[in-house]
Amino acid sequence: MKTTEIKKLIKGPIATVPTPFDENFEIDYGRMAELAEMWVEQGLVKGKAVIKVAAAMGEGPMLSDSEWPALLRTVVQAAKGDAAVMCGLHFKDTKRTIEDAKKAQDMGAIGLQVCPPIFNLPSQKDIADYFCDLSKAIDIGVMVYVTQGMDCPISLDTYREMADFENIVAIKWSNKVINAEYEDIFELSDSFNIIDNTSQPILCHKNGGDGYINLTAEVYPPHDLKIWNLMENGDYSEAQDLFDSVNNPLRDFYGKTAVRSGGQGRVKKGLMHVMGNSVGSSRPPSKPLNLEELNELREIVRGFGWPVK
């Protein structure tokens, strides 16, 4: 697929989907297929959204090297060509990242979310070489991912160099990790799709961005699809109000529940549960939301006017 076509697919709300586990913390592939079909039916389709498998909030770093390709294949097959499916790759050296990228390509992913090899303590030249080599090795798109908490900043000059790498097509943007203003990255919007990762989707769109990371697209697709449509129509004030009305309470809840147990998928899985689409618990040591937390979350979601169970 040509990169111009891939960039047309990496648009809108990015649904970082959870990985369903059974009571023994094994992946429930049948459940994942059911969910993928549901997400497509509810509008997370090509050109409007992205389904992102095995990313951090989907507990990708906790999956084995045999599990994540099977999970990705399950989603691709269940989506039947109607969804843009990406896959997260995490923290490996160049050789192993390329091996994983080729597996994801073979499984049917249209793109990858890729973190730099942080455990190699890479220099800016190392980072540029890493993404250059990856770009040359594959025929699908790459979204570069660095965010707060990863001690691996990427400079604007390195992003500028990546503009010459054919298959590096998007940047998941968080300016908190480099010495730059939020708006600075948009000088490269002709080269990359800019995907907001700072809870500022409206500001991103105003500056020419192409999508945003969120907490809810796979939980209740109509919400984020409406936000995206509002932005596409230039109704920024209404889009901002709608986004804040859900994002702010959920961010507060994330912070509150993280005191008892960590894990990026815990609240997402709680949200799926209160909406009647349970996906099991996270793998230990992360602990599931307890009954009190679930009841609080259910009331928060009910306040959004969503159809809770």
C-alpha cells in the first residue's frame, strides 16, 4: 500500500483496544473477535477511526511474542477489511523490531505504533537510524511514539530528518518530552499525520492535525465519532465541551484509582465492564477495579448519558 493511502487511514479517534483475558489470564481470542465485529458495526471503520491492538493501554508489553501476532490476526480477520488496524511495538532493538514489524505486516496491519529502543539509551543519531532502517524494511506505515515517562526524547531536528523516511507516516505527539512548544511539530504536518497525545484534540485539529488518542473510542464509539465529526465541521467549541465533559472526569478517576494499583488497562477494562462488554482483568501484578471503584465508575459513565449495564 502506498504511504499516501496509509496516511488517509490513520485519521480520527484512535481506539486503543483492550486485550480480553479469561479467568486464567489467557487471551480470549473468541471474545476479541466478537469485540472487533462490534467496533466495526459501531463505526470504527476506515477513514473515520483506527483500531490499535497491543498498545500500552491494550497491555501489549505484557503479551508474549506468540500472543500479540495471534491477537492482531484475530482483529484483522474479524474486521473483514472494514477497519484500519494498527499494532503497537515496544522497546526492542532494530533487529527485533524489524522482525516484529514484518510479522505485523504479514498479519494484515496497515501500520505500527513504534517506540524508540529506550533500553539501548539511544542518541538522536541512533533514533534516526532506527526509524530509517525500519522504514526501509517494511511496506506499511509507522507512527512514532514518545510520551511523558519515556526517558527518550526526540528532537525536532530528528523528526525533520524522519520526513525523508518513506514509511514513517505519523507522529503520536506529546511535546512534554522535548524542548518544544505544542505548535512546533505542525511545521511537519505535510510530511506526517500528527496525532494528539496530550488531551488536546481540538488544538491539534486546528493546527492541521489528523487524530487523537483517547480513553473511550472503543468503549462507546458514538462519543468520539461525534467529537471528530464536530471538529471536521469546524464546530470546535462544541467539540471541546463534549470532549472535556467525559475526558476530565475519567482522567481524575484514573489518577485516583492508580494509587491502589498500577496498570494502564485497568480503568479501560472497568469502562468496558460497566458498558456490558467485559474483557476480564489485567494480568498481575495489576489488580482489577474493586466493587466500590466499579460502582463509582458506573455512576460517572451514567452521568455522561451512556447506556451502562
